[in-house]
Amino acid sequence: MKKILAFLTAFMVLGTLFAGCGGSQKEAAKPAATKFINIATGGTSGTYFPLGGAVADILNKNIKGVNASAQSTGASVANINLLKQGKVDIAFVQNDIAYYALNGVEMFKDKKVASLKGLATLYPETVQIVTLGKTGIKSLADVKGKRVAVGAAGSGTEANARQILAAYGITYKDIDVQYLSFGEASSALKDGNVDVAFVTAGFPTAAIQDIASQHTVVLLPVDAAKADALIKKYPFYTKVNIPKTTYSSQTAACEAVAVRCMLVVTDKMDDKTAYNVTKAIFTHLDRLKAAHAVAGVASIATAKDGMSITLAPGAEKFFKEK
């Protein structure tokens, strides 16, 4: 009887061991969990939206286990808030807005977002300072006492306008400030209700093209010395040149400054994912460029130009390998 009990006990132990081994094999055979990546873009008529769709497509096709999707949003400022709330994982943001958020200044005063990290910058969003030939205004030094559309109140464009004017020693007390959106500023210029308008966007910009089809457009330059001083104070600016052929009635090339469109995450994104995302995008830039012409200048060589916040470690690793 004792021998029978001992045999049965041994049999049960072996059965448990085998069951345990079988369970491990089943566990190992389970597919890896799907990683969902939500990408915040901008309005459906803007540039961020099609580019976001292209990024989602790149990630889905080139990173195993990833399910990425792009969503329309209110763009840069809204995207920072979505990142902060954990509602999205990657966002298209102007680099100046990212700088403001990280440092708790401008529209993010007392609302610092310390968790932000950069993946890369993609292309310039140029600060275009527009007037009409009939105003006789040829430089920013001429705008004192003029009616100037500086962008919507609290917008990135408005901050650009204030900073650039300050580089020329001009404050809002020296001008007749008009807080107008791109569309409103375009109409006001055509109707003669403003003299100068600031527009921050990739060029050519539809609103300015519309003006140029009916009037002689003059772009006011930011000269090199002023641009250097501006960049020293605000590291998110870069120098650009707006070619003579950009707008139909434009008569000369124009020196300008630009902020840059960038991809932003938070420190919640692990290093491996940040590395894989950055690698996938920059090894498939043809897909991004096919989505919108503004991405034509995106490259590994310029991916850190105007980087206004600390790079995510995974992205930094990818660029160091190049």
C-alpha cells in the first residue's frame, strides 16, 4: 500500500511539472502585445494632418507590433496639452511652442511641461512679414506708427511678431496692433485695413498667394545681424531665404527667420520605441515627402536644426549612429 501511495504521489508531481512546462511553452507562444501610438497633428486643411498620416503609415509598415494612427487637432498648443494629458504619444509642434511649454513662458506661463522630449525637426515654418507695394514700406524700421497684424492673440505667430519687432527696437506701443488670424490678415491687407501682416507658415502660403494674385506683394526682411541676435536670445529660430519666385508679384529674394516643425514626445516613451520611431521615419522620408511638399527639405542632416528641447535618448542614439 505504501508503495502504491508513493508511486501515485510521484506521478502527480511529474504531471504538475509537465503541466508547468506546457504552460511556459504556451506563454512563450503568445504574440507580443500591440503597441498603440496616437499621433496629434493639426487641422485637416493644414500641413500637419497629411504628414501625420504618413508617419502613422511608416510606423505601421516598419515597426513590428505597432498600431499607429493620426488624429486632427488644434495644432501646436493643443498638441502640447494632449501630450501632457497622456492622450497622444507623438505630436507635431512648432519648436518655439515646445520651448515655451518646457520653460513655462508665453502662453504656457505658470503651466510648465517639463516632460517634453524631441524626436527631430522636419522643416522650417517661416515668419513671413508681408506688406503691399503701394504702402511704400520697405523694411521693419518703417513700421512705426503703422497698422500691423501680429497674429491671433496668444498664438505662436504673435510671439514671433513681438520678438522680431523687439530686435528692431519696436514695441507694441510704437504700432497700431491688430490681432488677426492668417485669413483675417489677408483680407485686411487686400482691403487696406492693415499695412503689414505677420504670417508664420511654410512657404508658399496660400493666404499670401491669394494676395499676390491681386496686388504687388513685398516681403520685409530680417537682416542677418538682427537674425543672429534673435537666435542668440531665442534658440528655436533659424535663418532661411525666401526665393524670389515664391510669390507671383514678388520682386526679390528675402532674408527671413523661421521656427521649425518638430516631432515631440514625453519622457513616458521608452528609449527603444523612440529609437525605432525615429529610425523608421528617417529611413522612409520618401513617404513623408510624398504626403506634402513642405517635407521636401526634411533630412537626417537637418533633423536637429532648431531643436529647442532635449532630444529623447532613443532619438539621440539613432542620430549618433548616422
